[in-house]
Amino acid sequence: MDQRPVRTRFAPSPTGRMTIGNARSALYPFLLARRTGGTFILRIEDTDQKRFVPGAERELINGLHWLGIEFDEGPDVGGHFGPYRQTERREIYHEYAWKLVEMGHAFLCFCTPDRLEKIRQEQMKNKQNPRYDGTCRNLSLDEGRRRAASGEKYVIRFKMPKEGSVTTTDLVRGPSTTENSALDDTVLLKSDGLPTYHLAAMVDDHLMEITHVIRGSEWLPSLPLHIHIINAFGWEAPQFVHLSVFLKPSGKGKMSKRGAAEAIQGGHSIFVSDMQGLGYIPEGVLNWIALMGWGVSEGDVLTLDDMIARFDIHNLTPSPAAINFAKLDHFNATHIRLLQAGDLAARVRPYFLREGLTVDDAMLLKIIPLIRERLVTLDDCLPFAAWFFRETIQPDPADLIAKNLTAAQSAEVARKSLEILAALPEITPVTADPPLRALVEQMGLGPNQVFGILRVAVTGQTVSPPLFESMEVVGKEKVLERVKNAIAILEKMK
Ligand code: GLU
């Protein structure tokens, strides 16, 4: 792999919530930059005023921070190639659009939206591809200047050559040739004075010295136009990679707004800012996203550092990737298990606090090894472990009665267990397991019957972390108190 330091960028439009698609469009150029000791840039492409959503930029930046995708240059951090928000670069685009006009590669177009719409309707009726009909293509520059100066509204269009062809190369898809006659005189500068994506992105990628453009596949059809623009300026083109599309979990069709809503109904989300609330950790999310379009082996467990060490742009694949939430769960659970106990404790702590519980940190550290293997998402800590922090628990009386036993028989089991537990100097798996198993034998019962009663008595629930380990964490005093309470409940039930 070419090791020269690259300059890459993530260039989102602040037009909505940050999706996992955005995250992937940020991750790969970030990895390439880190892999080569290069620079990763955040550029906010906010020139489409109609689609602008306030707060979207903040959400993107927060999402990148949460995921650990740090940018070296960008709106908050600055850099030598700023400003990094396109609306703050208007004059630059204006200047470059006019350069193209003066060089004869672009022209001023005064056609009104009404007229253009009529042409479009006509072309559609005749089953032609809608395109500009060339009315203003040959206006002289002088006339253009005069009409513009008199206040007439205009746009600047690229003057696409009528003949010849253009060959483009996408690093993962290879070369492709397009006849120029199939291309349009696309608008570069709009009548509001703001550039379209085509002009703004090409100018910025050049001025910001971007070496590798990694972007969504929706831009692949525009690549011939982009190469024309770059050639018209006489610039060197960056390398282009267009990422695969995300398909709905069913594999049928592209991920859409509706698909996003369905995911939320199913307890998942494609929005990065939802992931945290759903108990996902950035390590799990990143691993999942990384493998949707990167041809390393599917089950690979990768941290961000592993990804940086292994990333190779040539292993990106153009094949569509179906969003698979089961894989997200798998990677999340796997990365939770890889966390240091103290780190995991700090991450689950807020979930307990949110429940209104007071967290004893020393106890929390002891609980971590008991629940770590069971967590798929961080919020799973609640059903397994919230009871540890409750002063009192209220077992459901029905749960205290063991299978195939009466309430009286269950009370008898609890009384005998209490005697054994009370006699122990302290309760640990080593001290409690043998005598209680002996009790199981002696009473001719199954372990699940005896331990089931004790589990419900001590934890208040039928599913819990390992029983004796849990008792050790809770401490002898509380265990005895709770078993006594269970006996009282059972005795009342006769
Ligand atoms: N603003 C464009 C988008 O969000 C960026 C595409 C690119 O990376 O060049 O789709």
C-alpha cells in the first residue's frame, strides 16, 4: 500500500440526523489518514439553504467525537485551509465560477425557472432525458456581463463539450468511459449566488489539497462532470472511491426514511445519536460499520487501532451491504467483554443513576465480572443488576414457590437453607455451594428447586447473575435478612 501521507475529508451536508451511513463516510477517510500519517478534515457542505437543518452540524460533530473519529482540521478546530463551512466561502466559489466562464468552460444562463420547467415537461412527454436545451450557451461574454450588471437573474452552467468522451476511475470499481453527449450543462452557481455541490466540492477538494475523495455512491453518476470541471481548471484530480449503498435489513431496497422508522420500532436505530441511548458502545458500533463495505473477514473483531493498522483502501468493496442489527448486537457484546472492569463500570453507572439508584462503586466493581458476559447493550445491566443497589426487594410470592412444591414445602427449604447460611462465617461460592448441594441431596430435591427459591428470595427475580457470587457481593447480613423475609411470605401463603 502507498504509504504517502494522504489528505482526506468527511464532507457532510447538515440536512438531517447523522446516520450510520454518515459515520461510515467519515470512518474510512479517517482510517486512511491515520494509516498513512496524513490529515483528516471535516468540511460542512451547507450551501443548500432549502435543506439546511439547524443543529445538524452539532449532531455530526458530537457523533464523530462519540465514535472517536477525531478530525485534524474543521469548523471547531481550524486549520490552514479554512474556512471549513462552505457558506463562509461564497466569494471563493464566485471567483472560480467566473474563472470558468472567462476560460470558456462555463456560461451565464438567464433562462427563467418557468421556461426550464416547460422544457422539462416537453422532454418528459417525448420520453427524452430532461436536460438543458442550450439557449444561453452561445451568448457572448459581453452580453452576459451586461445583462448580469443590469440585475437580471442568472446561473452559471458548465459548458459541456458536445463531442468526445471522458474516462473516469473509481479506485474500487475501475475505469469507465462516458460520452460527453450524454452529459448536461449542469448548474455550478445558483441564482442565489451559492454554488452547487459540483462546483463547491471540486474547488474545495483542490484548495484543501485533498488526495483521496471517499464518498457515497450516489455521487458516482456525477463523476464524469467532476472530472470535466477539474480538467477545465487544469488541476490534478484526486483519487475517487464511491462507497457501497446500505440496504434495508431485508436486503430489499435502499435504506430509506421509512426503513429508519421501522428500525426504531424494532428497538434499533440507524441514527448515531440514538445508539448511545440504546446502550451501544462506540467500539461496537464502529466495528459493525467498518465491516459494511470493507472486505476484511466478516467476523473480525477490530478496535479503532486495529482498523488503522489494517486499513487498505483497495479492500473496500462496491457491493451493497444489508444492515444487519443482529451483527451490531454481536459486535457490541463482544466489545463490552473486551473492556477493562473499571471502564465498563464507568459506562454502566449512569444507567443505574438514571433509575434513581445510589451506586456503591466498590460494589459495582464486584458486580462487573458477574454481568459482563450477559450484556449485549449497556442497559442490560438493569434487569441483571439493578437489584444489587436496592435497599429492599419485593419478591413475587408466586415466584418463591419452587416447581412441584407447595408453599409450605418451599418455606421448609428456605428455613433449612437459612440455617446453613447463618452458620457460615461468610457467604462465598466456596463456603455456600457444598453445604447447600448437600441439602439438595438430603431433601431429595433438584438443585433448581432449592437454588430457585434462594435466588428469588435474595434477588427478587427469577433470572440473575450466578447465585452464590451474587450473595457474596450483597453480604451475609442482607442475604439472611432477605431469606427470612421470604420465609415469612411463604408461611403466610398456606
Ligand atoms: N455533501 C455531500 C453529501 O453529504 C458530500 C459528498 C462528498 O463527500 O463529497 O452527500
